[in-house]
Amino acid sequence: MGTVLHDLLTGMQSALAPAGPNAAAIASLTWIMFVGGGLIFVFVMSFLAWALWSERRGWFAGRGIVIAGGIVFPLVTLSALLVFGLLLARDIVARPSDGALTIAVTGEQFWWRVRYVGNDGRDVDTANEIHVPVGEPVKLVLTTADVIHSLWIPTLAGKLDMIPGETNTLVFQADRPGVYRGQCTEYCGAAHALMAFDVVAHPADAFAAWLEGQARPAADPGIPFISRGRELFLAAGCGACHAVRGTPADGRLGPDLTHIGSRRTIAAGSFPNNKGTLAGWIASSQHLKPNNRMPDFNVFAGEELRAIAAYLESLK
Ligand code: CUA
């Protein structure tokens, strides 16, 4: 119970642990409603008890009490809450985004395509991880490649749907460095619950360094075992769906793997990223995440599988 409460108030995916102005505004509205609703509940229950045990029950059923408690009070409190909520929503939506870093995020069954839109016409593709600089507004341009998904980073902003044929814009800001977790919040198929992602907020210079690293093509493997993994990766046709920039692999159906070794997780937040999970994923992805678009590649011998996993892990 203690840890549940602790996670609720401090967790990396808790709307009650805001790390930016949008989420802070939403959290304050939540607390106002929670505390206000609690006080009103206590007041009404006390009034009821008073009425039940009072000698003068008739007075409690009088017209004045009904009008005051049943019409005037809810009208005033709910109207005030409505105005407060609308003003708050206006502030959130109106957050300035001119010149903000723009990141296109596309929902896919069941992962997130993430593209840094370069001002120089050079876009940088990654997946399942959104890196942002701290202390400045970031603009996410949201759409979907298939069905409706919904992007929610509870510590940073409210949720916003990704709708076929539509583009939605979410502007938010992270106030302090850290890793925040997001999750798809619209049922989108069998693996909906396994469609998560990380938001990593860095100081500005660290973010610039990260983006520069992501923009580079994949490094050539220097070790024979890893070169063998690269050969197997290319020979098995992985490049039909995945791109590794700097190699012939240029598929666009699945996540860009150019720097997959730098990511914290694989399969959209489903597993930690290491050689073991990578090998397991290649051999048995349908078992690990049913109905995802990648078939099981259970044709490799153990050592081949280890070589491919080592190659992917080397793509930092
Ligand atoms: Cu994507 Cu639920």
C-alpha cells in the first residue's frame, strides 16, 4: 500500500507527479476537484446526520433548504469549476510553440514512429523514445498509420488522440531532466497494453549531442562477431522492414534501428534492451507481444542469433 501511494505521488507515469507546466495545471485541477468534492461530501453527510437526529426534521425539508442546497449551491460551485476549467484548458492549448522543436510522432500497431523534423530538411528517425530538451516548449505533431491511438505522458501533459487522416498538435515542456513514461491510452488492438514509450528530458547541450548522434549513420562494426551479425541481419531480409542508415537496410514498415542500441527498451517499452531480450524478440516476437507486425524468425542457430543481437546492441 505504501509503495502504491508512493508511486502514485512520485512515479514516472503519474499525473500527480507533474514535471512540466501543462501537467502541473492538470494536477492542480485534479486536487481542487478531489479536495473540494471531499469537503462537500463531508458537509452533506454531516447535514444528513444532523437532519436524521434533529428534533426539528420539518425544517430540513423546507423550501429554503431545498433551493439553497439543491439548486443554488450546485449551480454556483459547478459554474465556478466550469469557468476555472475552461480558463485552464485555454492556457494549456495556447502555450506558444513558435520556433519550438517539432517532433512528428506516428502511432503504429503497436509502437511509436518518432521523427525529428530538421530545419535543414534532414529528418532524424527513431522509435519508441522521445528525447526533449529541458525548459523549452516542444511540439509533437501526432498522427497514426493505422487505427486510433492516444498518446499520454501523464507527468508532462494531457492525453491526445492520434486519428487516421488527422493531425493533432501537443505542446508541452519538461521542467527538469529525467525519464518519463508514456503509454497508448486508446485500445488499438491485441497488444495495446504493450504500447508504451519513454520521454527522456536532457539539458539543452546534452539533448543537442543526443540528436547529433542519432543523425549519424550506423557505425561499422569493428569486431568479426558483430560483422557476422550484420551480415546475417542483411541476409535474412530484416532490411525489408527496418532501416539501418549507412547499410542497405532501408525498410520503412518497422522501427528505424540505426541507433537501437542506444534505447532503453525494445518492443515499445515492453522489455529492457539487452542482448538477451533482443535475441528473444527476434526468435519469438509473437510469443512476447502477440499480434505485433513482426513474424518470429526462429530459423537461426543459437550463435547466429547471438551475433545478430550483438550487432543490434552495438548500434549505439
Ligand atoms: Cu496504440 Cu493503444
